[in-house]
Amino acid sequence: MKTISVSEAKAFDLYTMRDVGIPSLVLMERAALKSVENLAQLNWDLTHILVVAGSGNNGGDGIAVARLLKIHGFNVQLLLVGNPEHASIERIQQLKFANHYGVEVIQGGIPDWNAYSVIIDAIFGIGLSRPVSGNYQQVIQNINDSTANTLAIDVPSGFSPETGRELGIAVHANATATFAYAKNGMDSTTGQAFCGQLFVDDIGIYDPQVIQNLQNK
């Protein structure tokens, strides 16, 4: 399995958006579509789904997943965590799309985390490098303590895809949908334990060398 570093993943993202010209929202939609396809492949009870979305682009991926699940007729709810004033532009746009389709956003806390059969973890992406703190710690603990199966989007929140270790606390996912390439830390024994079943999805993000090789053919 080919793996890349976090810095390479960020560079590939930037190259795809800036040099190739594929907008971030397009990549986000592709990531969400692939995540829903992965969820359909898992033999899980999908009767009640909770999407937990942070304020960054990983949260935007999760909100897009919630919208697609709603469109497909699933019973899905959305819990937003983090400071909305720090939300990325793409995350703000995805929430507008979700509101248009009537995705239910939970106001306040979750009274019973065990009421959900599946939890989609979209709190933090690969950019997290500091220990998890504040309310995020409790949310991740609640996810881990629940009886739900958990699908992490790109990386389990709180897990360092660079070192393969948790940053204080991390989601113990049953499955993870990561994009373009697996990250270095995912291939470790600890990484495999946190990520669970790993899906590596092609959403149109490539190593620039791959593009150059195609151009030279």
C-alpha cells in the first residue's frame, strides 16, 4: 500500500486546486460520495445515523455526507462542534446546502449516544497537530463509549496520520475513508487499530509527478 506524509497530502491538495484548477467544493463532493459508497459496502445497521462535523473542511465533508444520506432516505442527524466563527468557507457552504435539503441539525447536546447505529466522525482532518482539548475531548470520548459503528472521514479525529499515535484522545473507528493515498501513520499497528477497515478512495487528487508523466506520454 502506497503511503504519503501529511505534508505531501497537503501539497497534493494544493496542487490539485491551484494548478489543476479543481475547486475544493468539487473535491469535497467527491469525498462525500465515496464515503457514502463505502458506508453502503459495510454490513452495518443504518437505521439511525449521526454525523459529527467540525468547523473545518473535514466538517464540510461530513455535512455533505449527511446531505447525501438524507437524499437517499436515511434517518440522519447532524451535530456541529467547534466555533462557527472559525468555520471554513466550504463548511459554511455545505451547511447551506444541507439546510436546503432539510438535514436535521441537533441543537444542544446528545441525550443518548447509544441511540445511533452509526456515527460519522468528521471533526478533525489531517491538519490537526496539537493535543485534543476542551469540548472536543468529551465528544470523542462519547463517540468511543457509544455502541455505534463509527466511520471516520479521512482520518479518525485526534489520530495523527503522521506518527500513527493519538493526540491525547482519538476516535477508535471501525472503518476509515481516506482520500488519494493512505497516510504514513495509518500503516502502523497502532494506526490500523484506530482506523479499522481502511478505504483509500480516488477523488481526483494526485501526485504532481503522476500528472507530468501523463503529459509526457
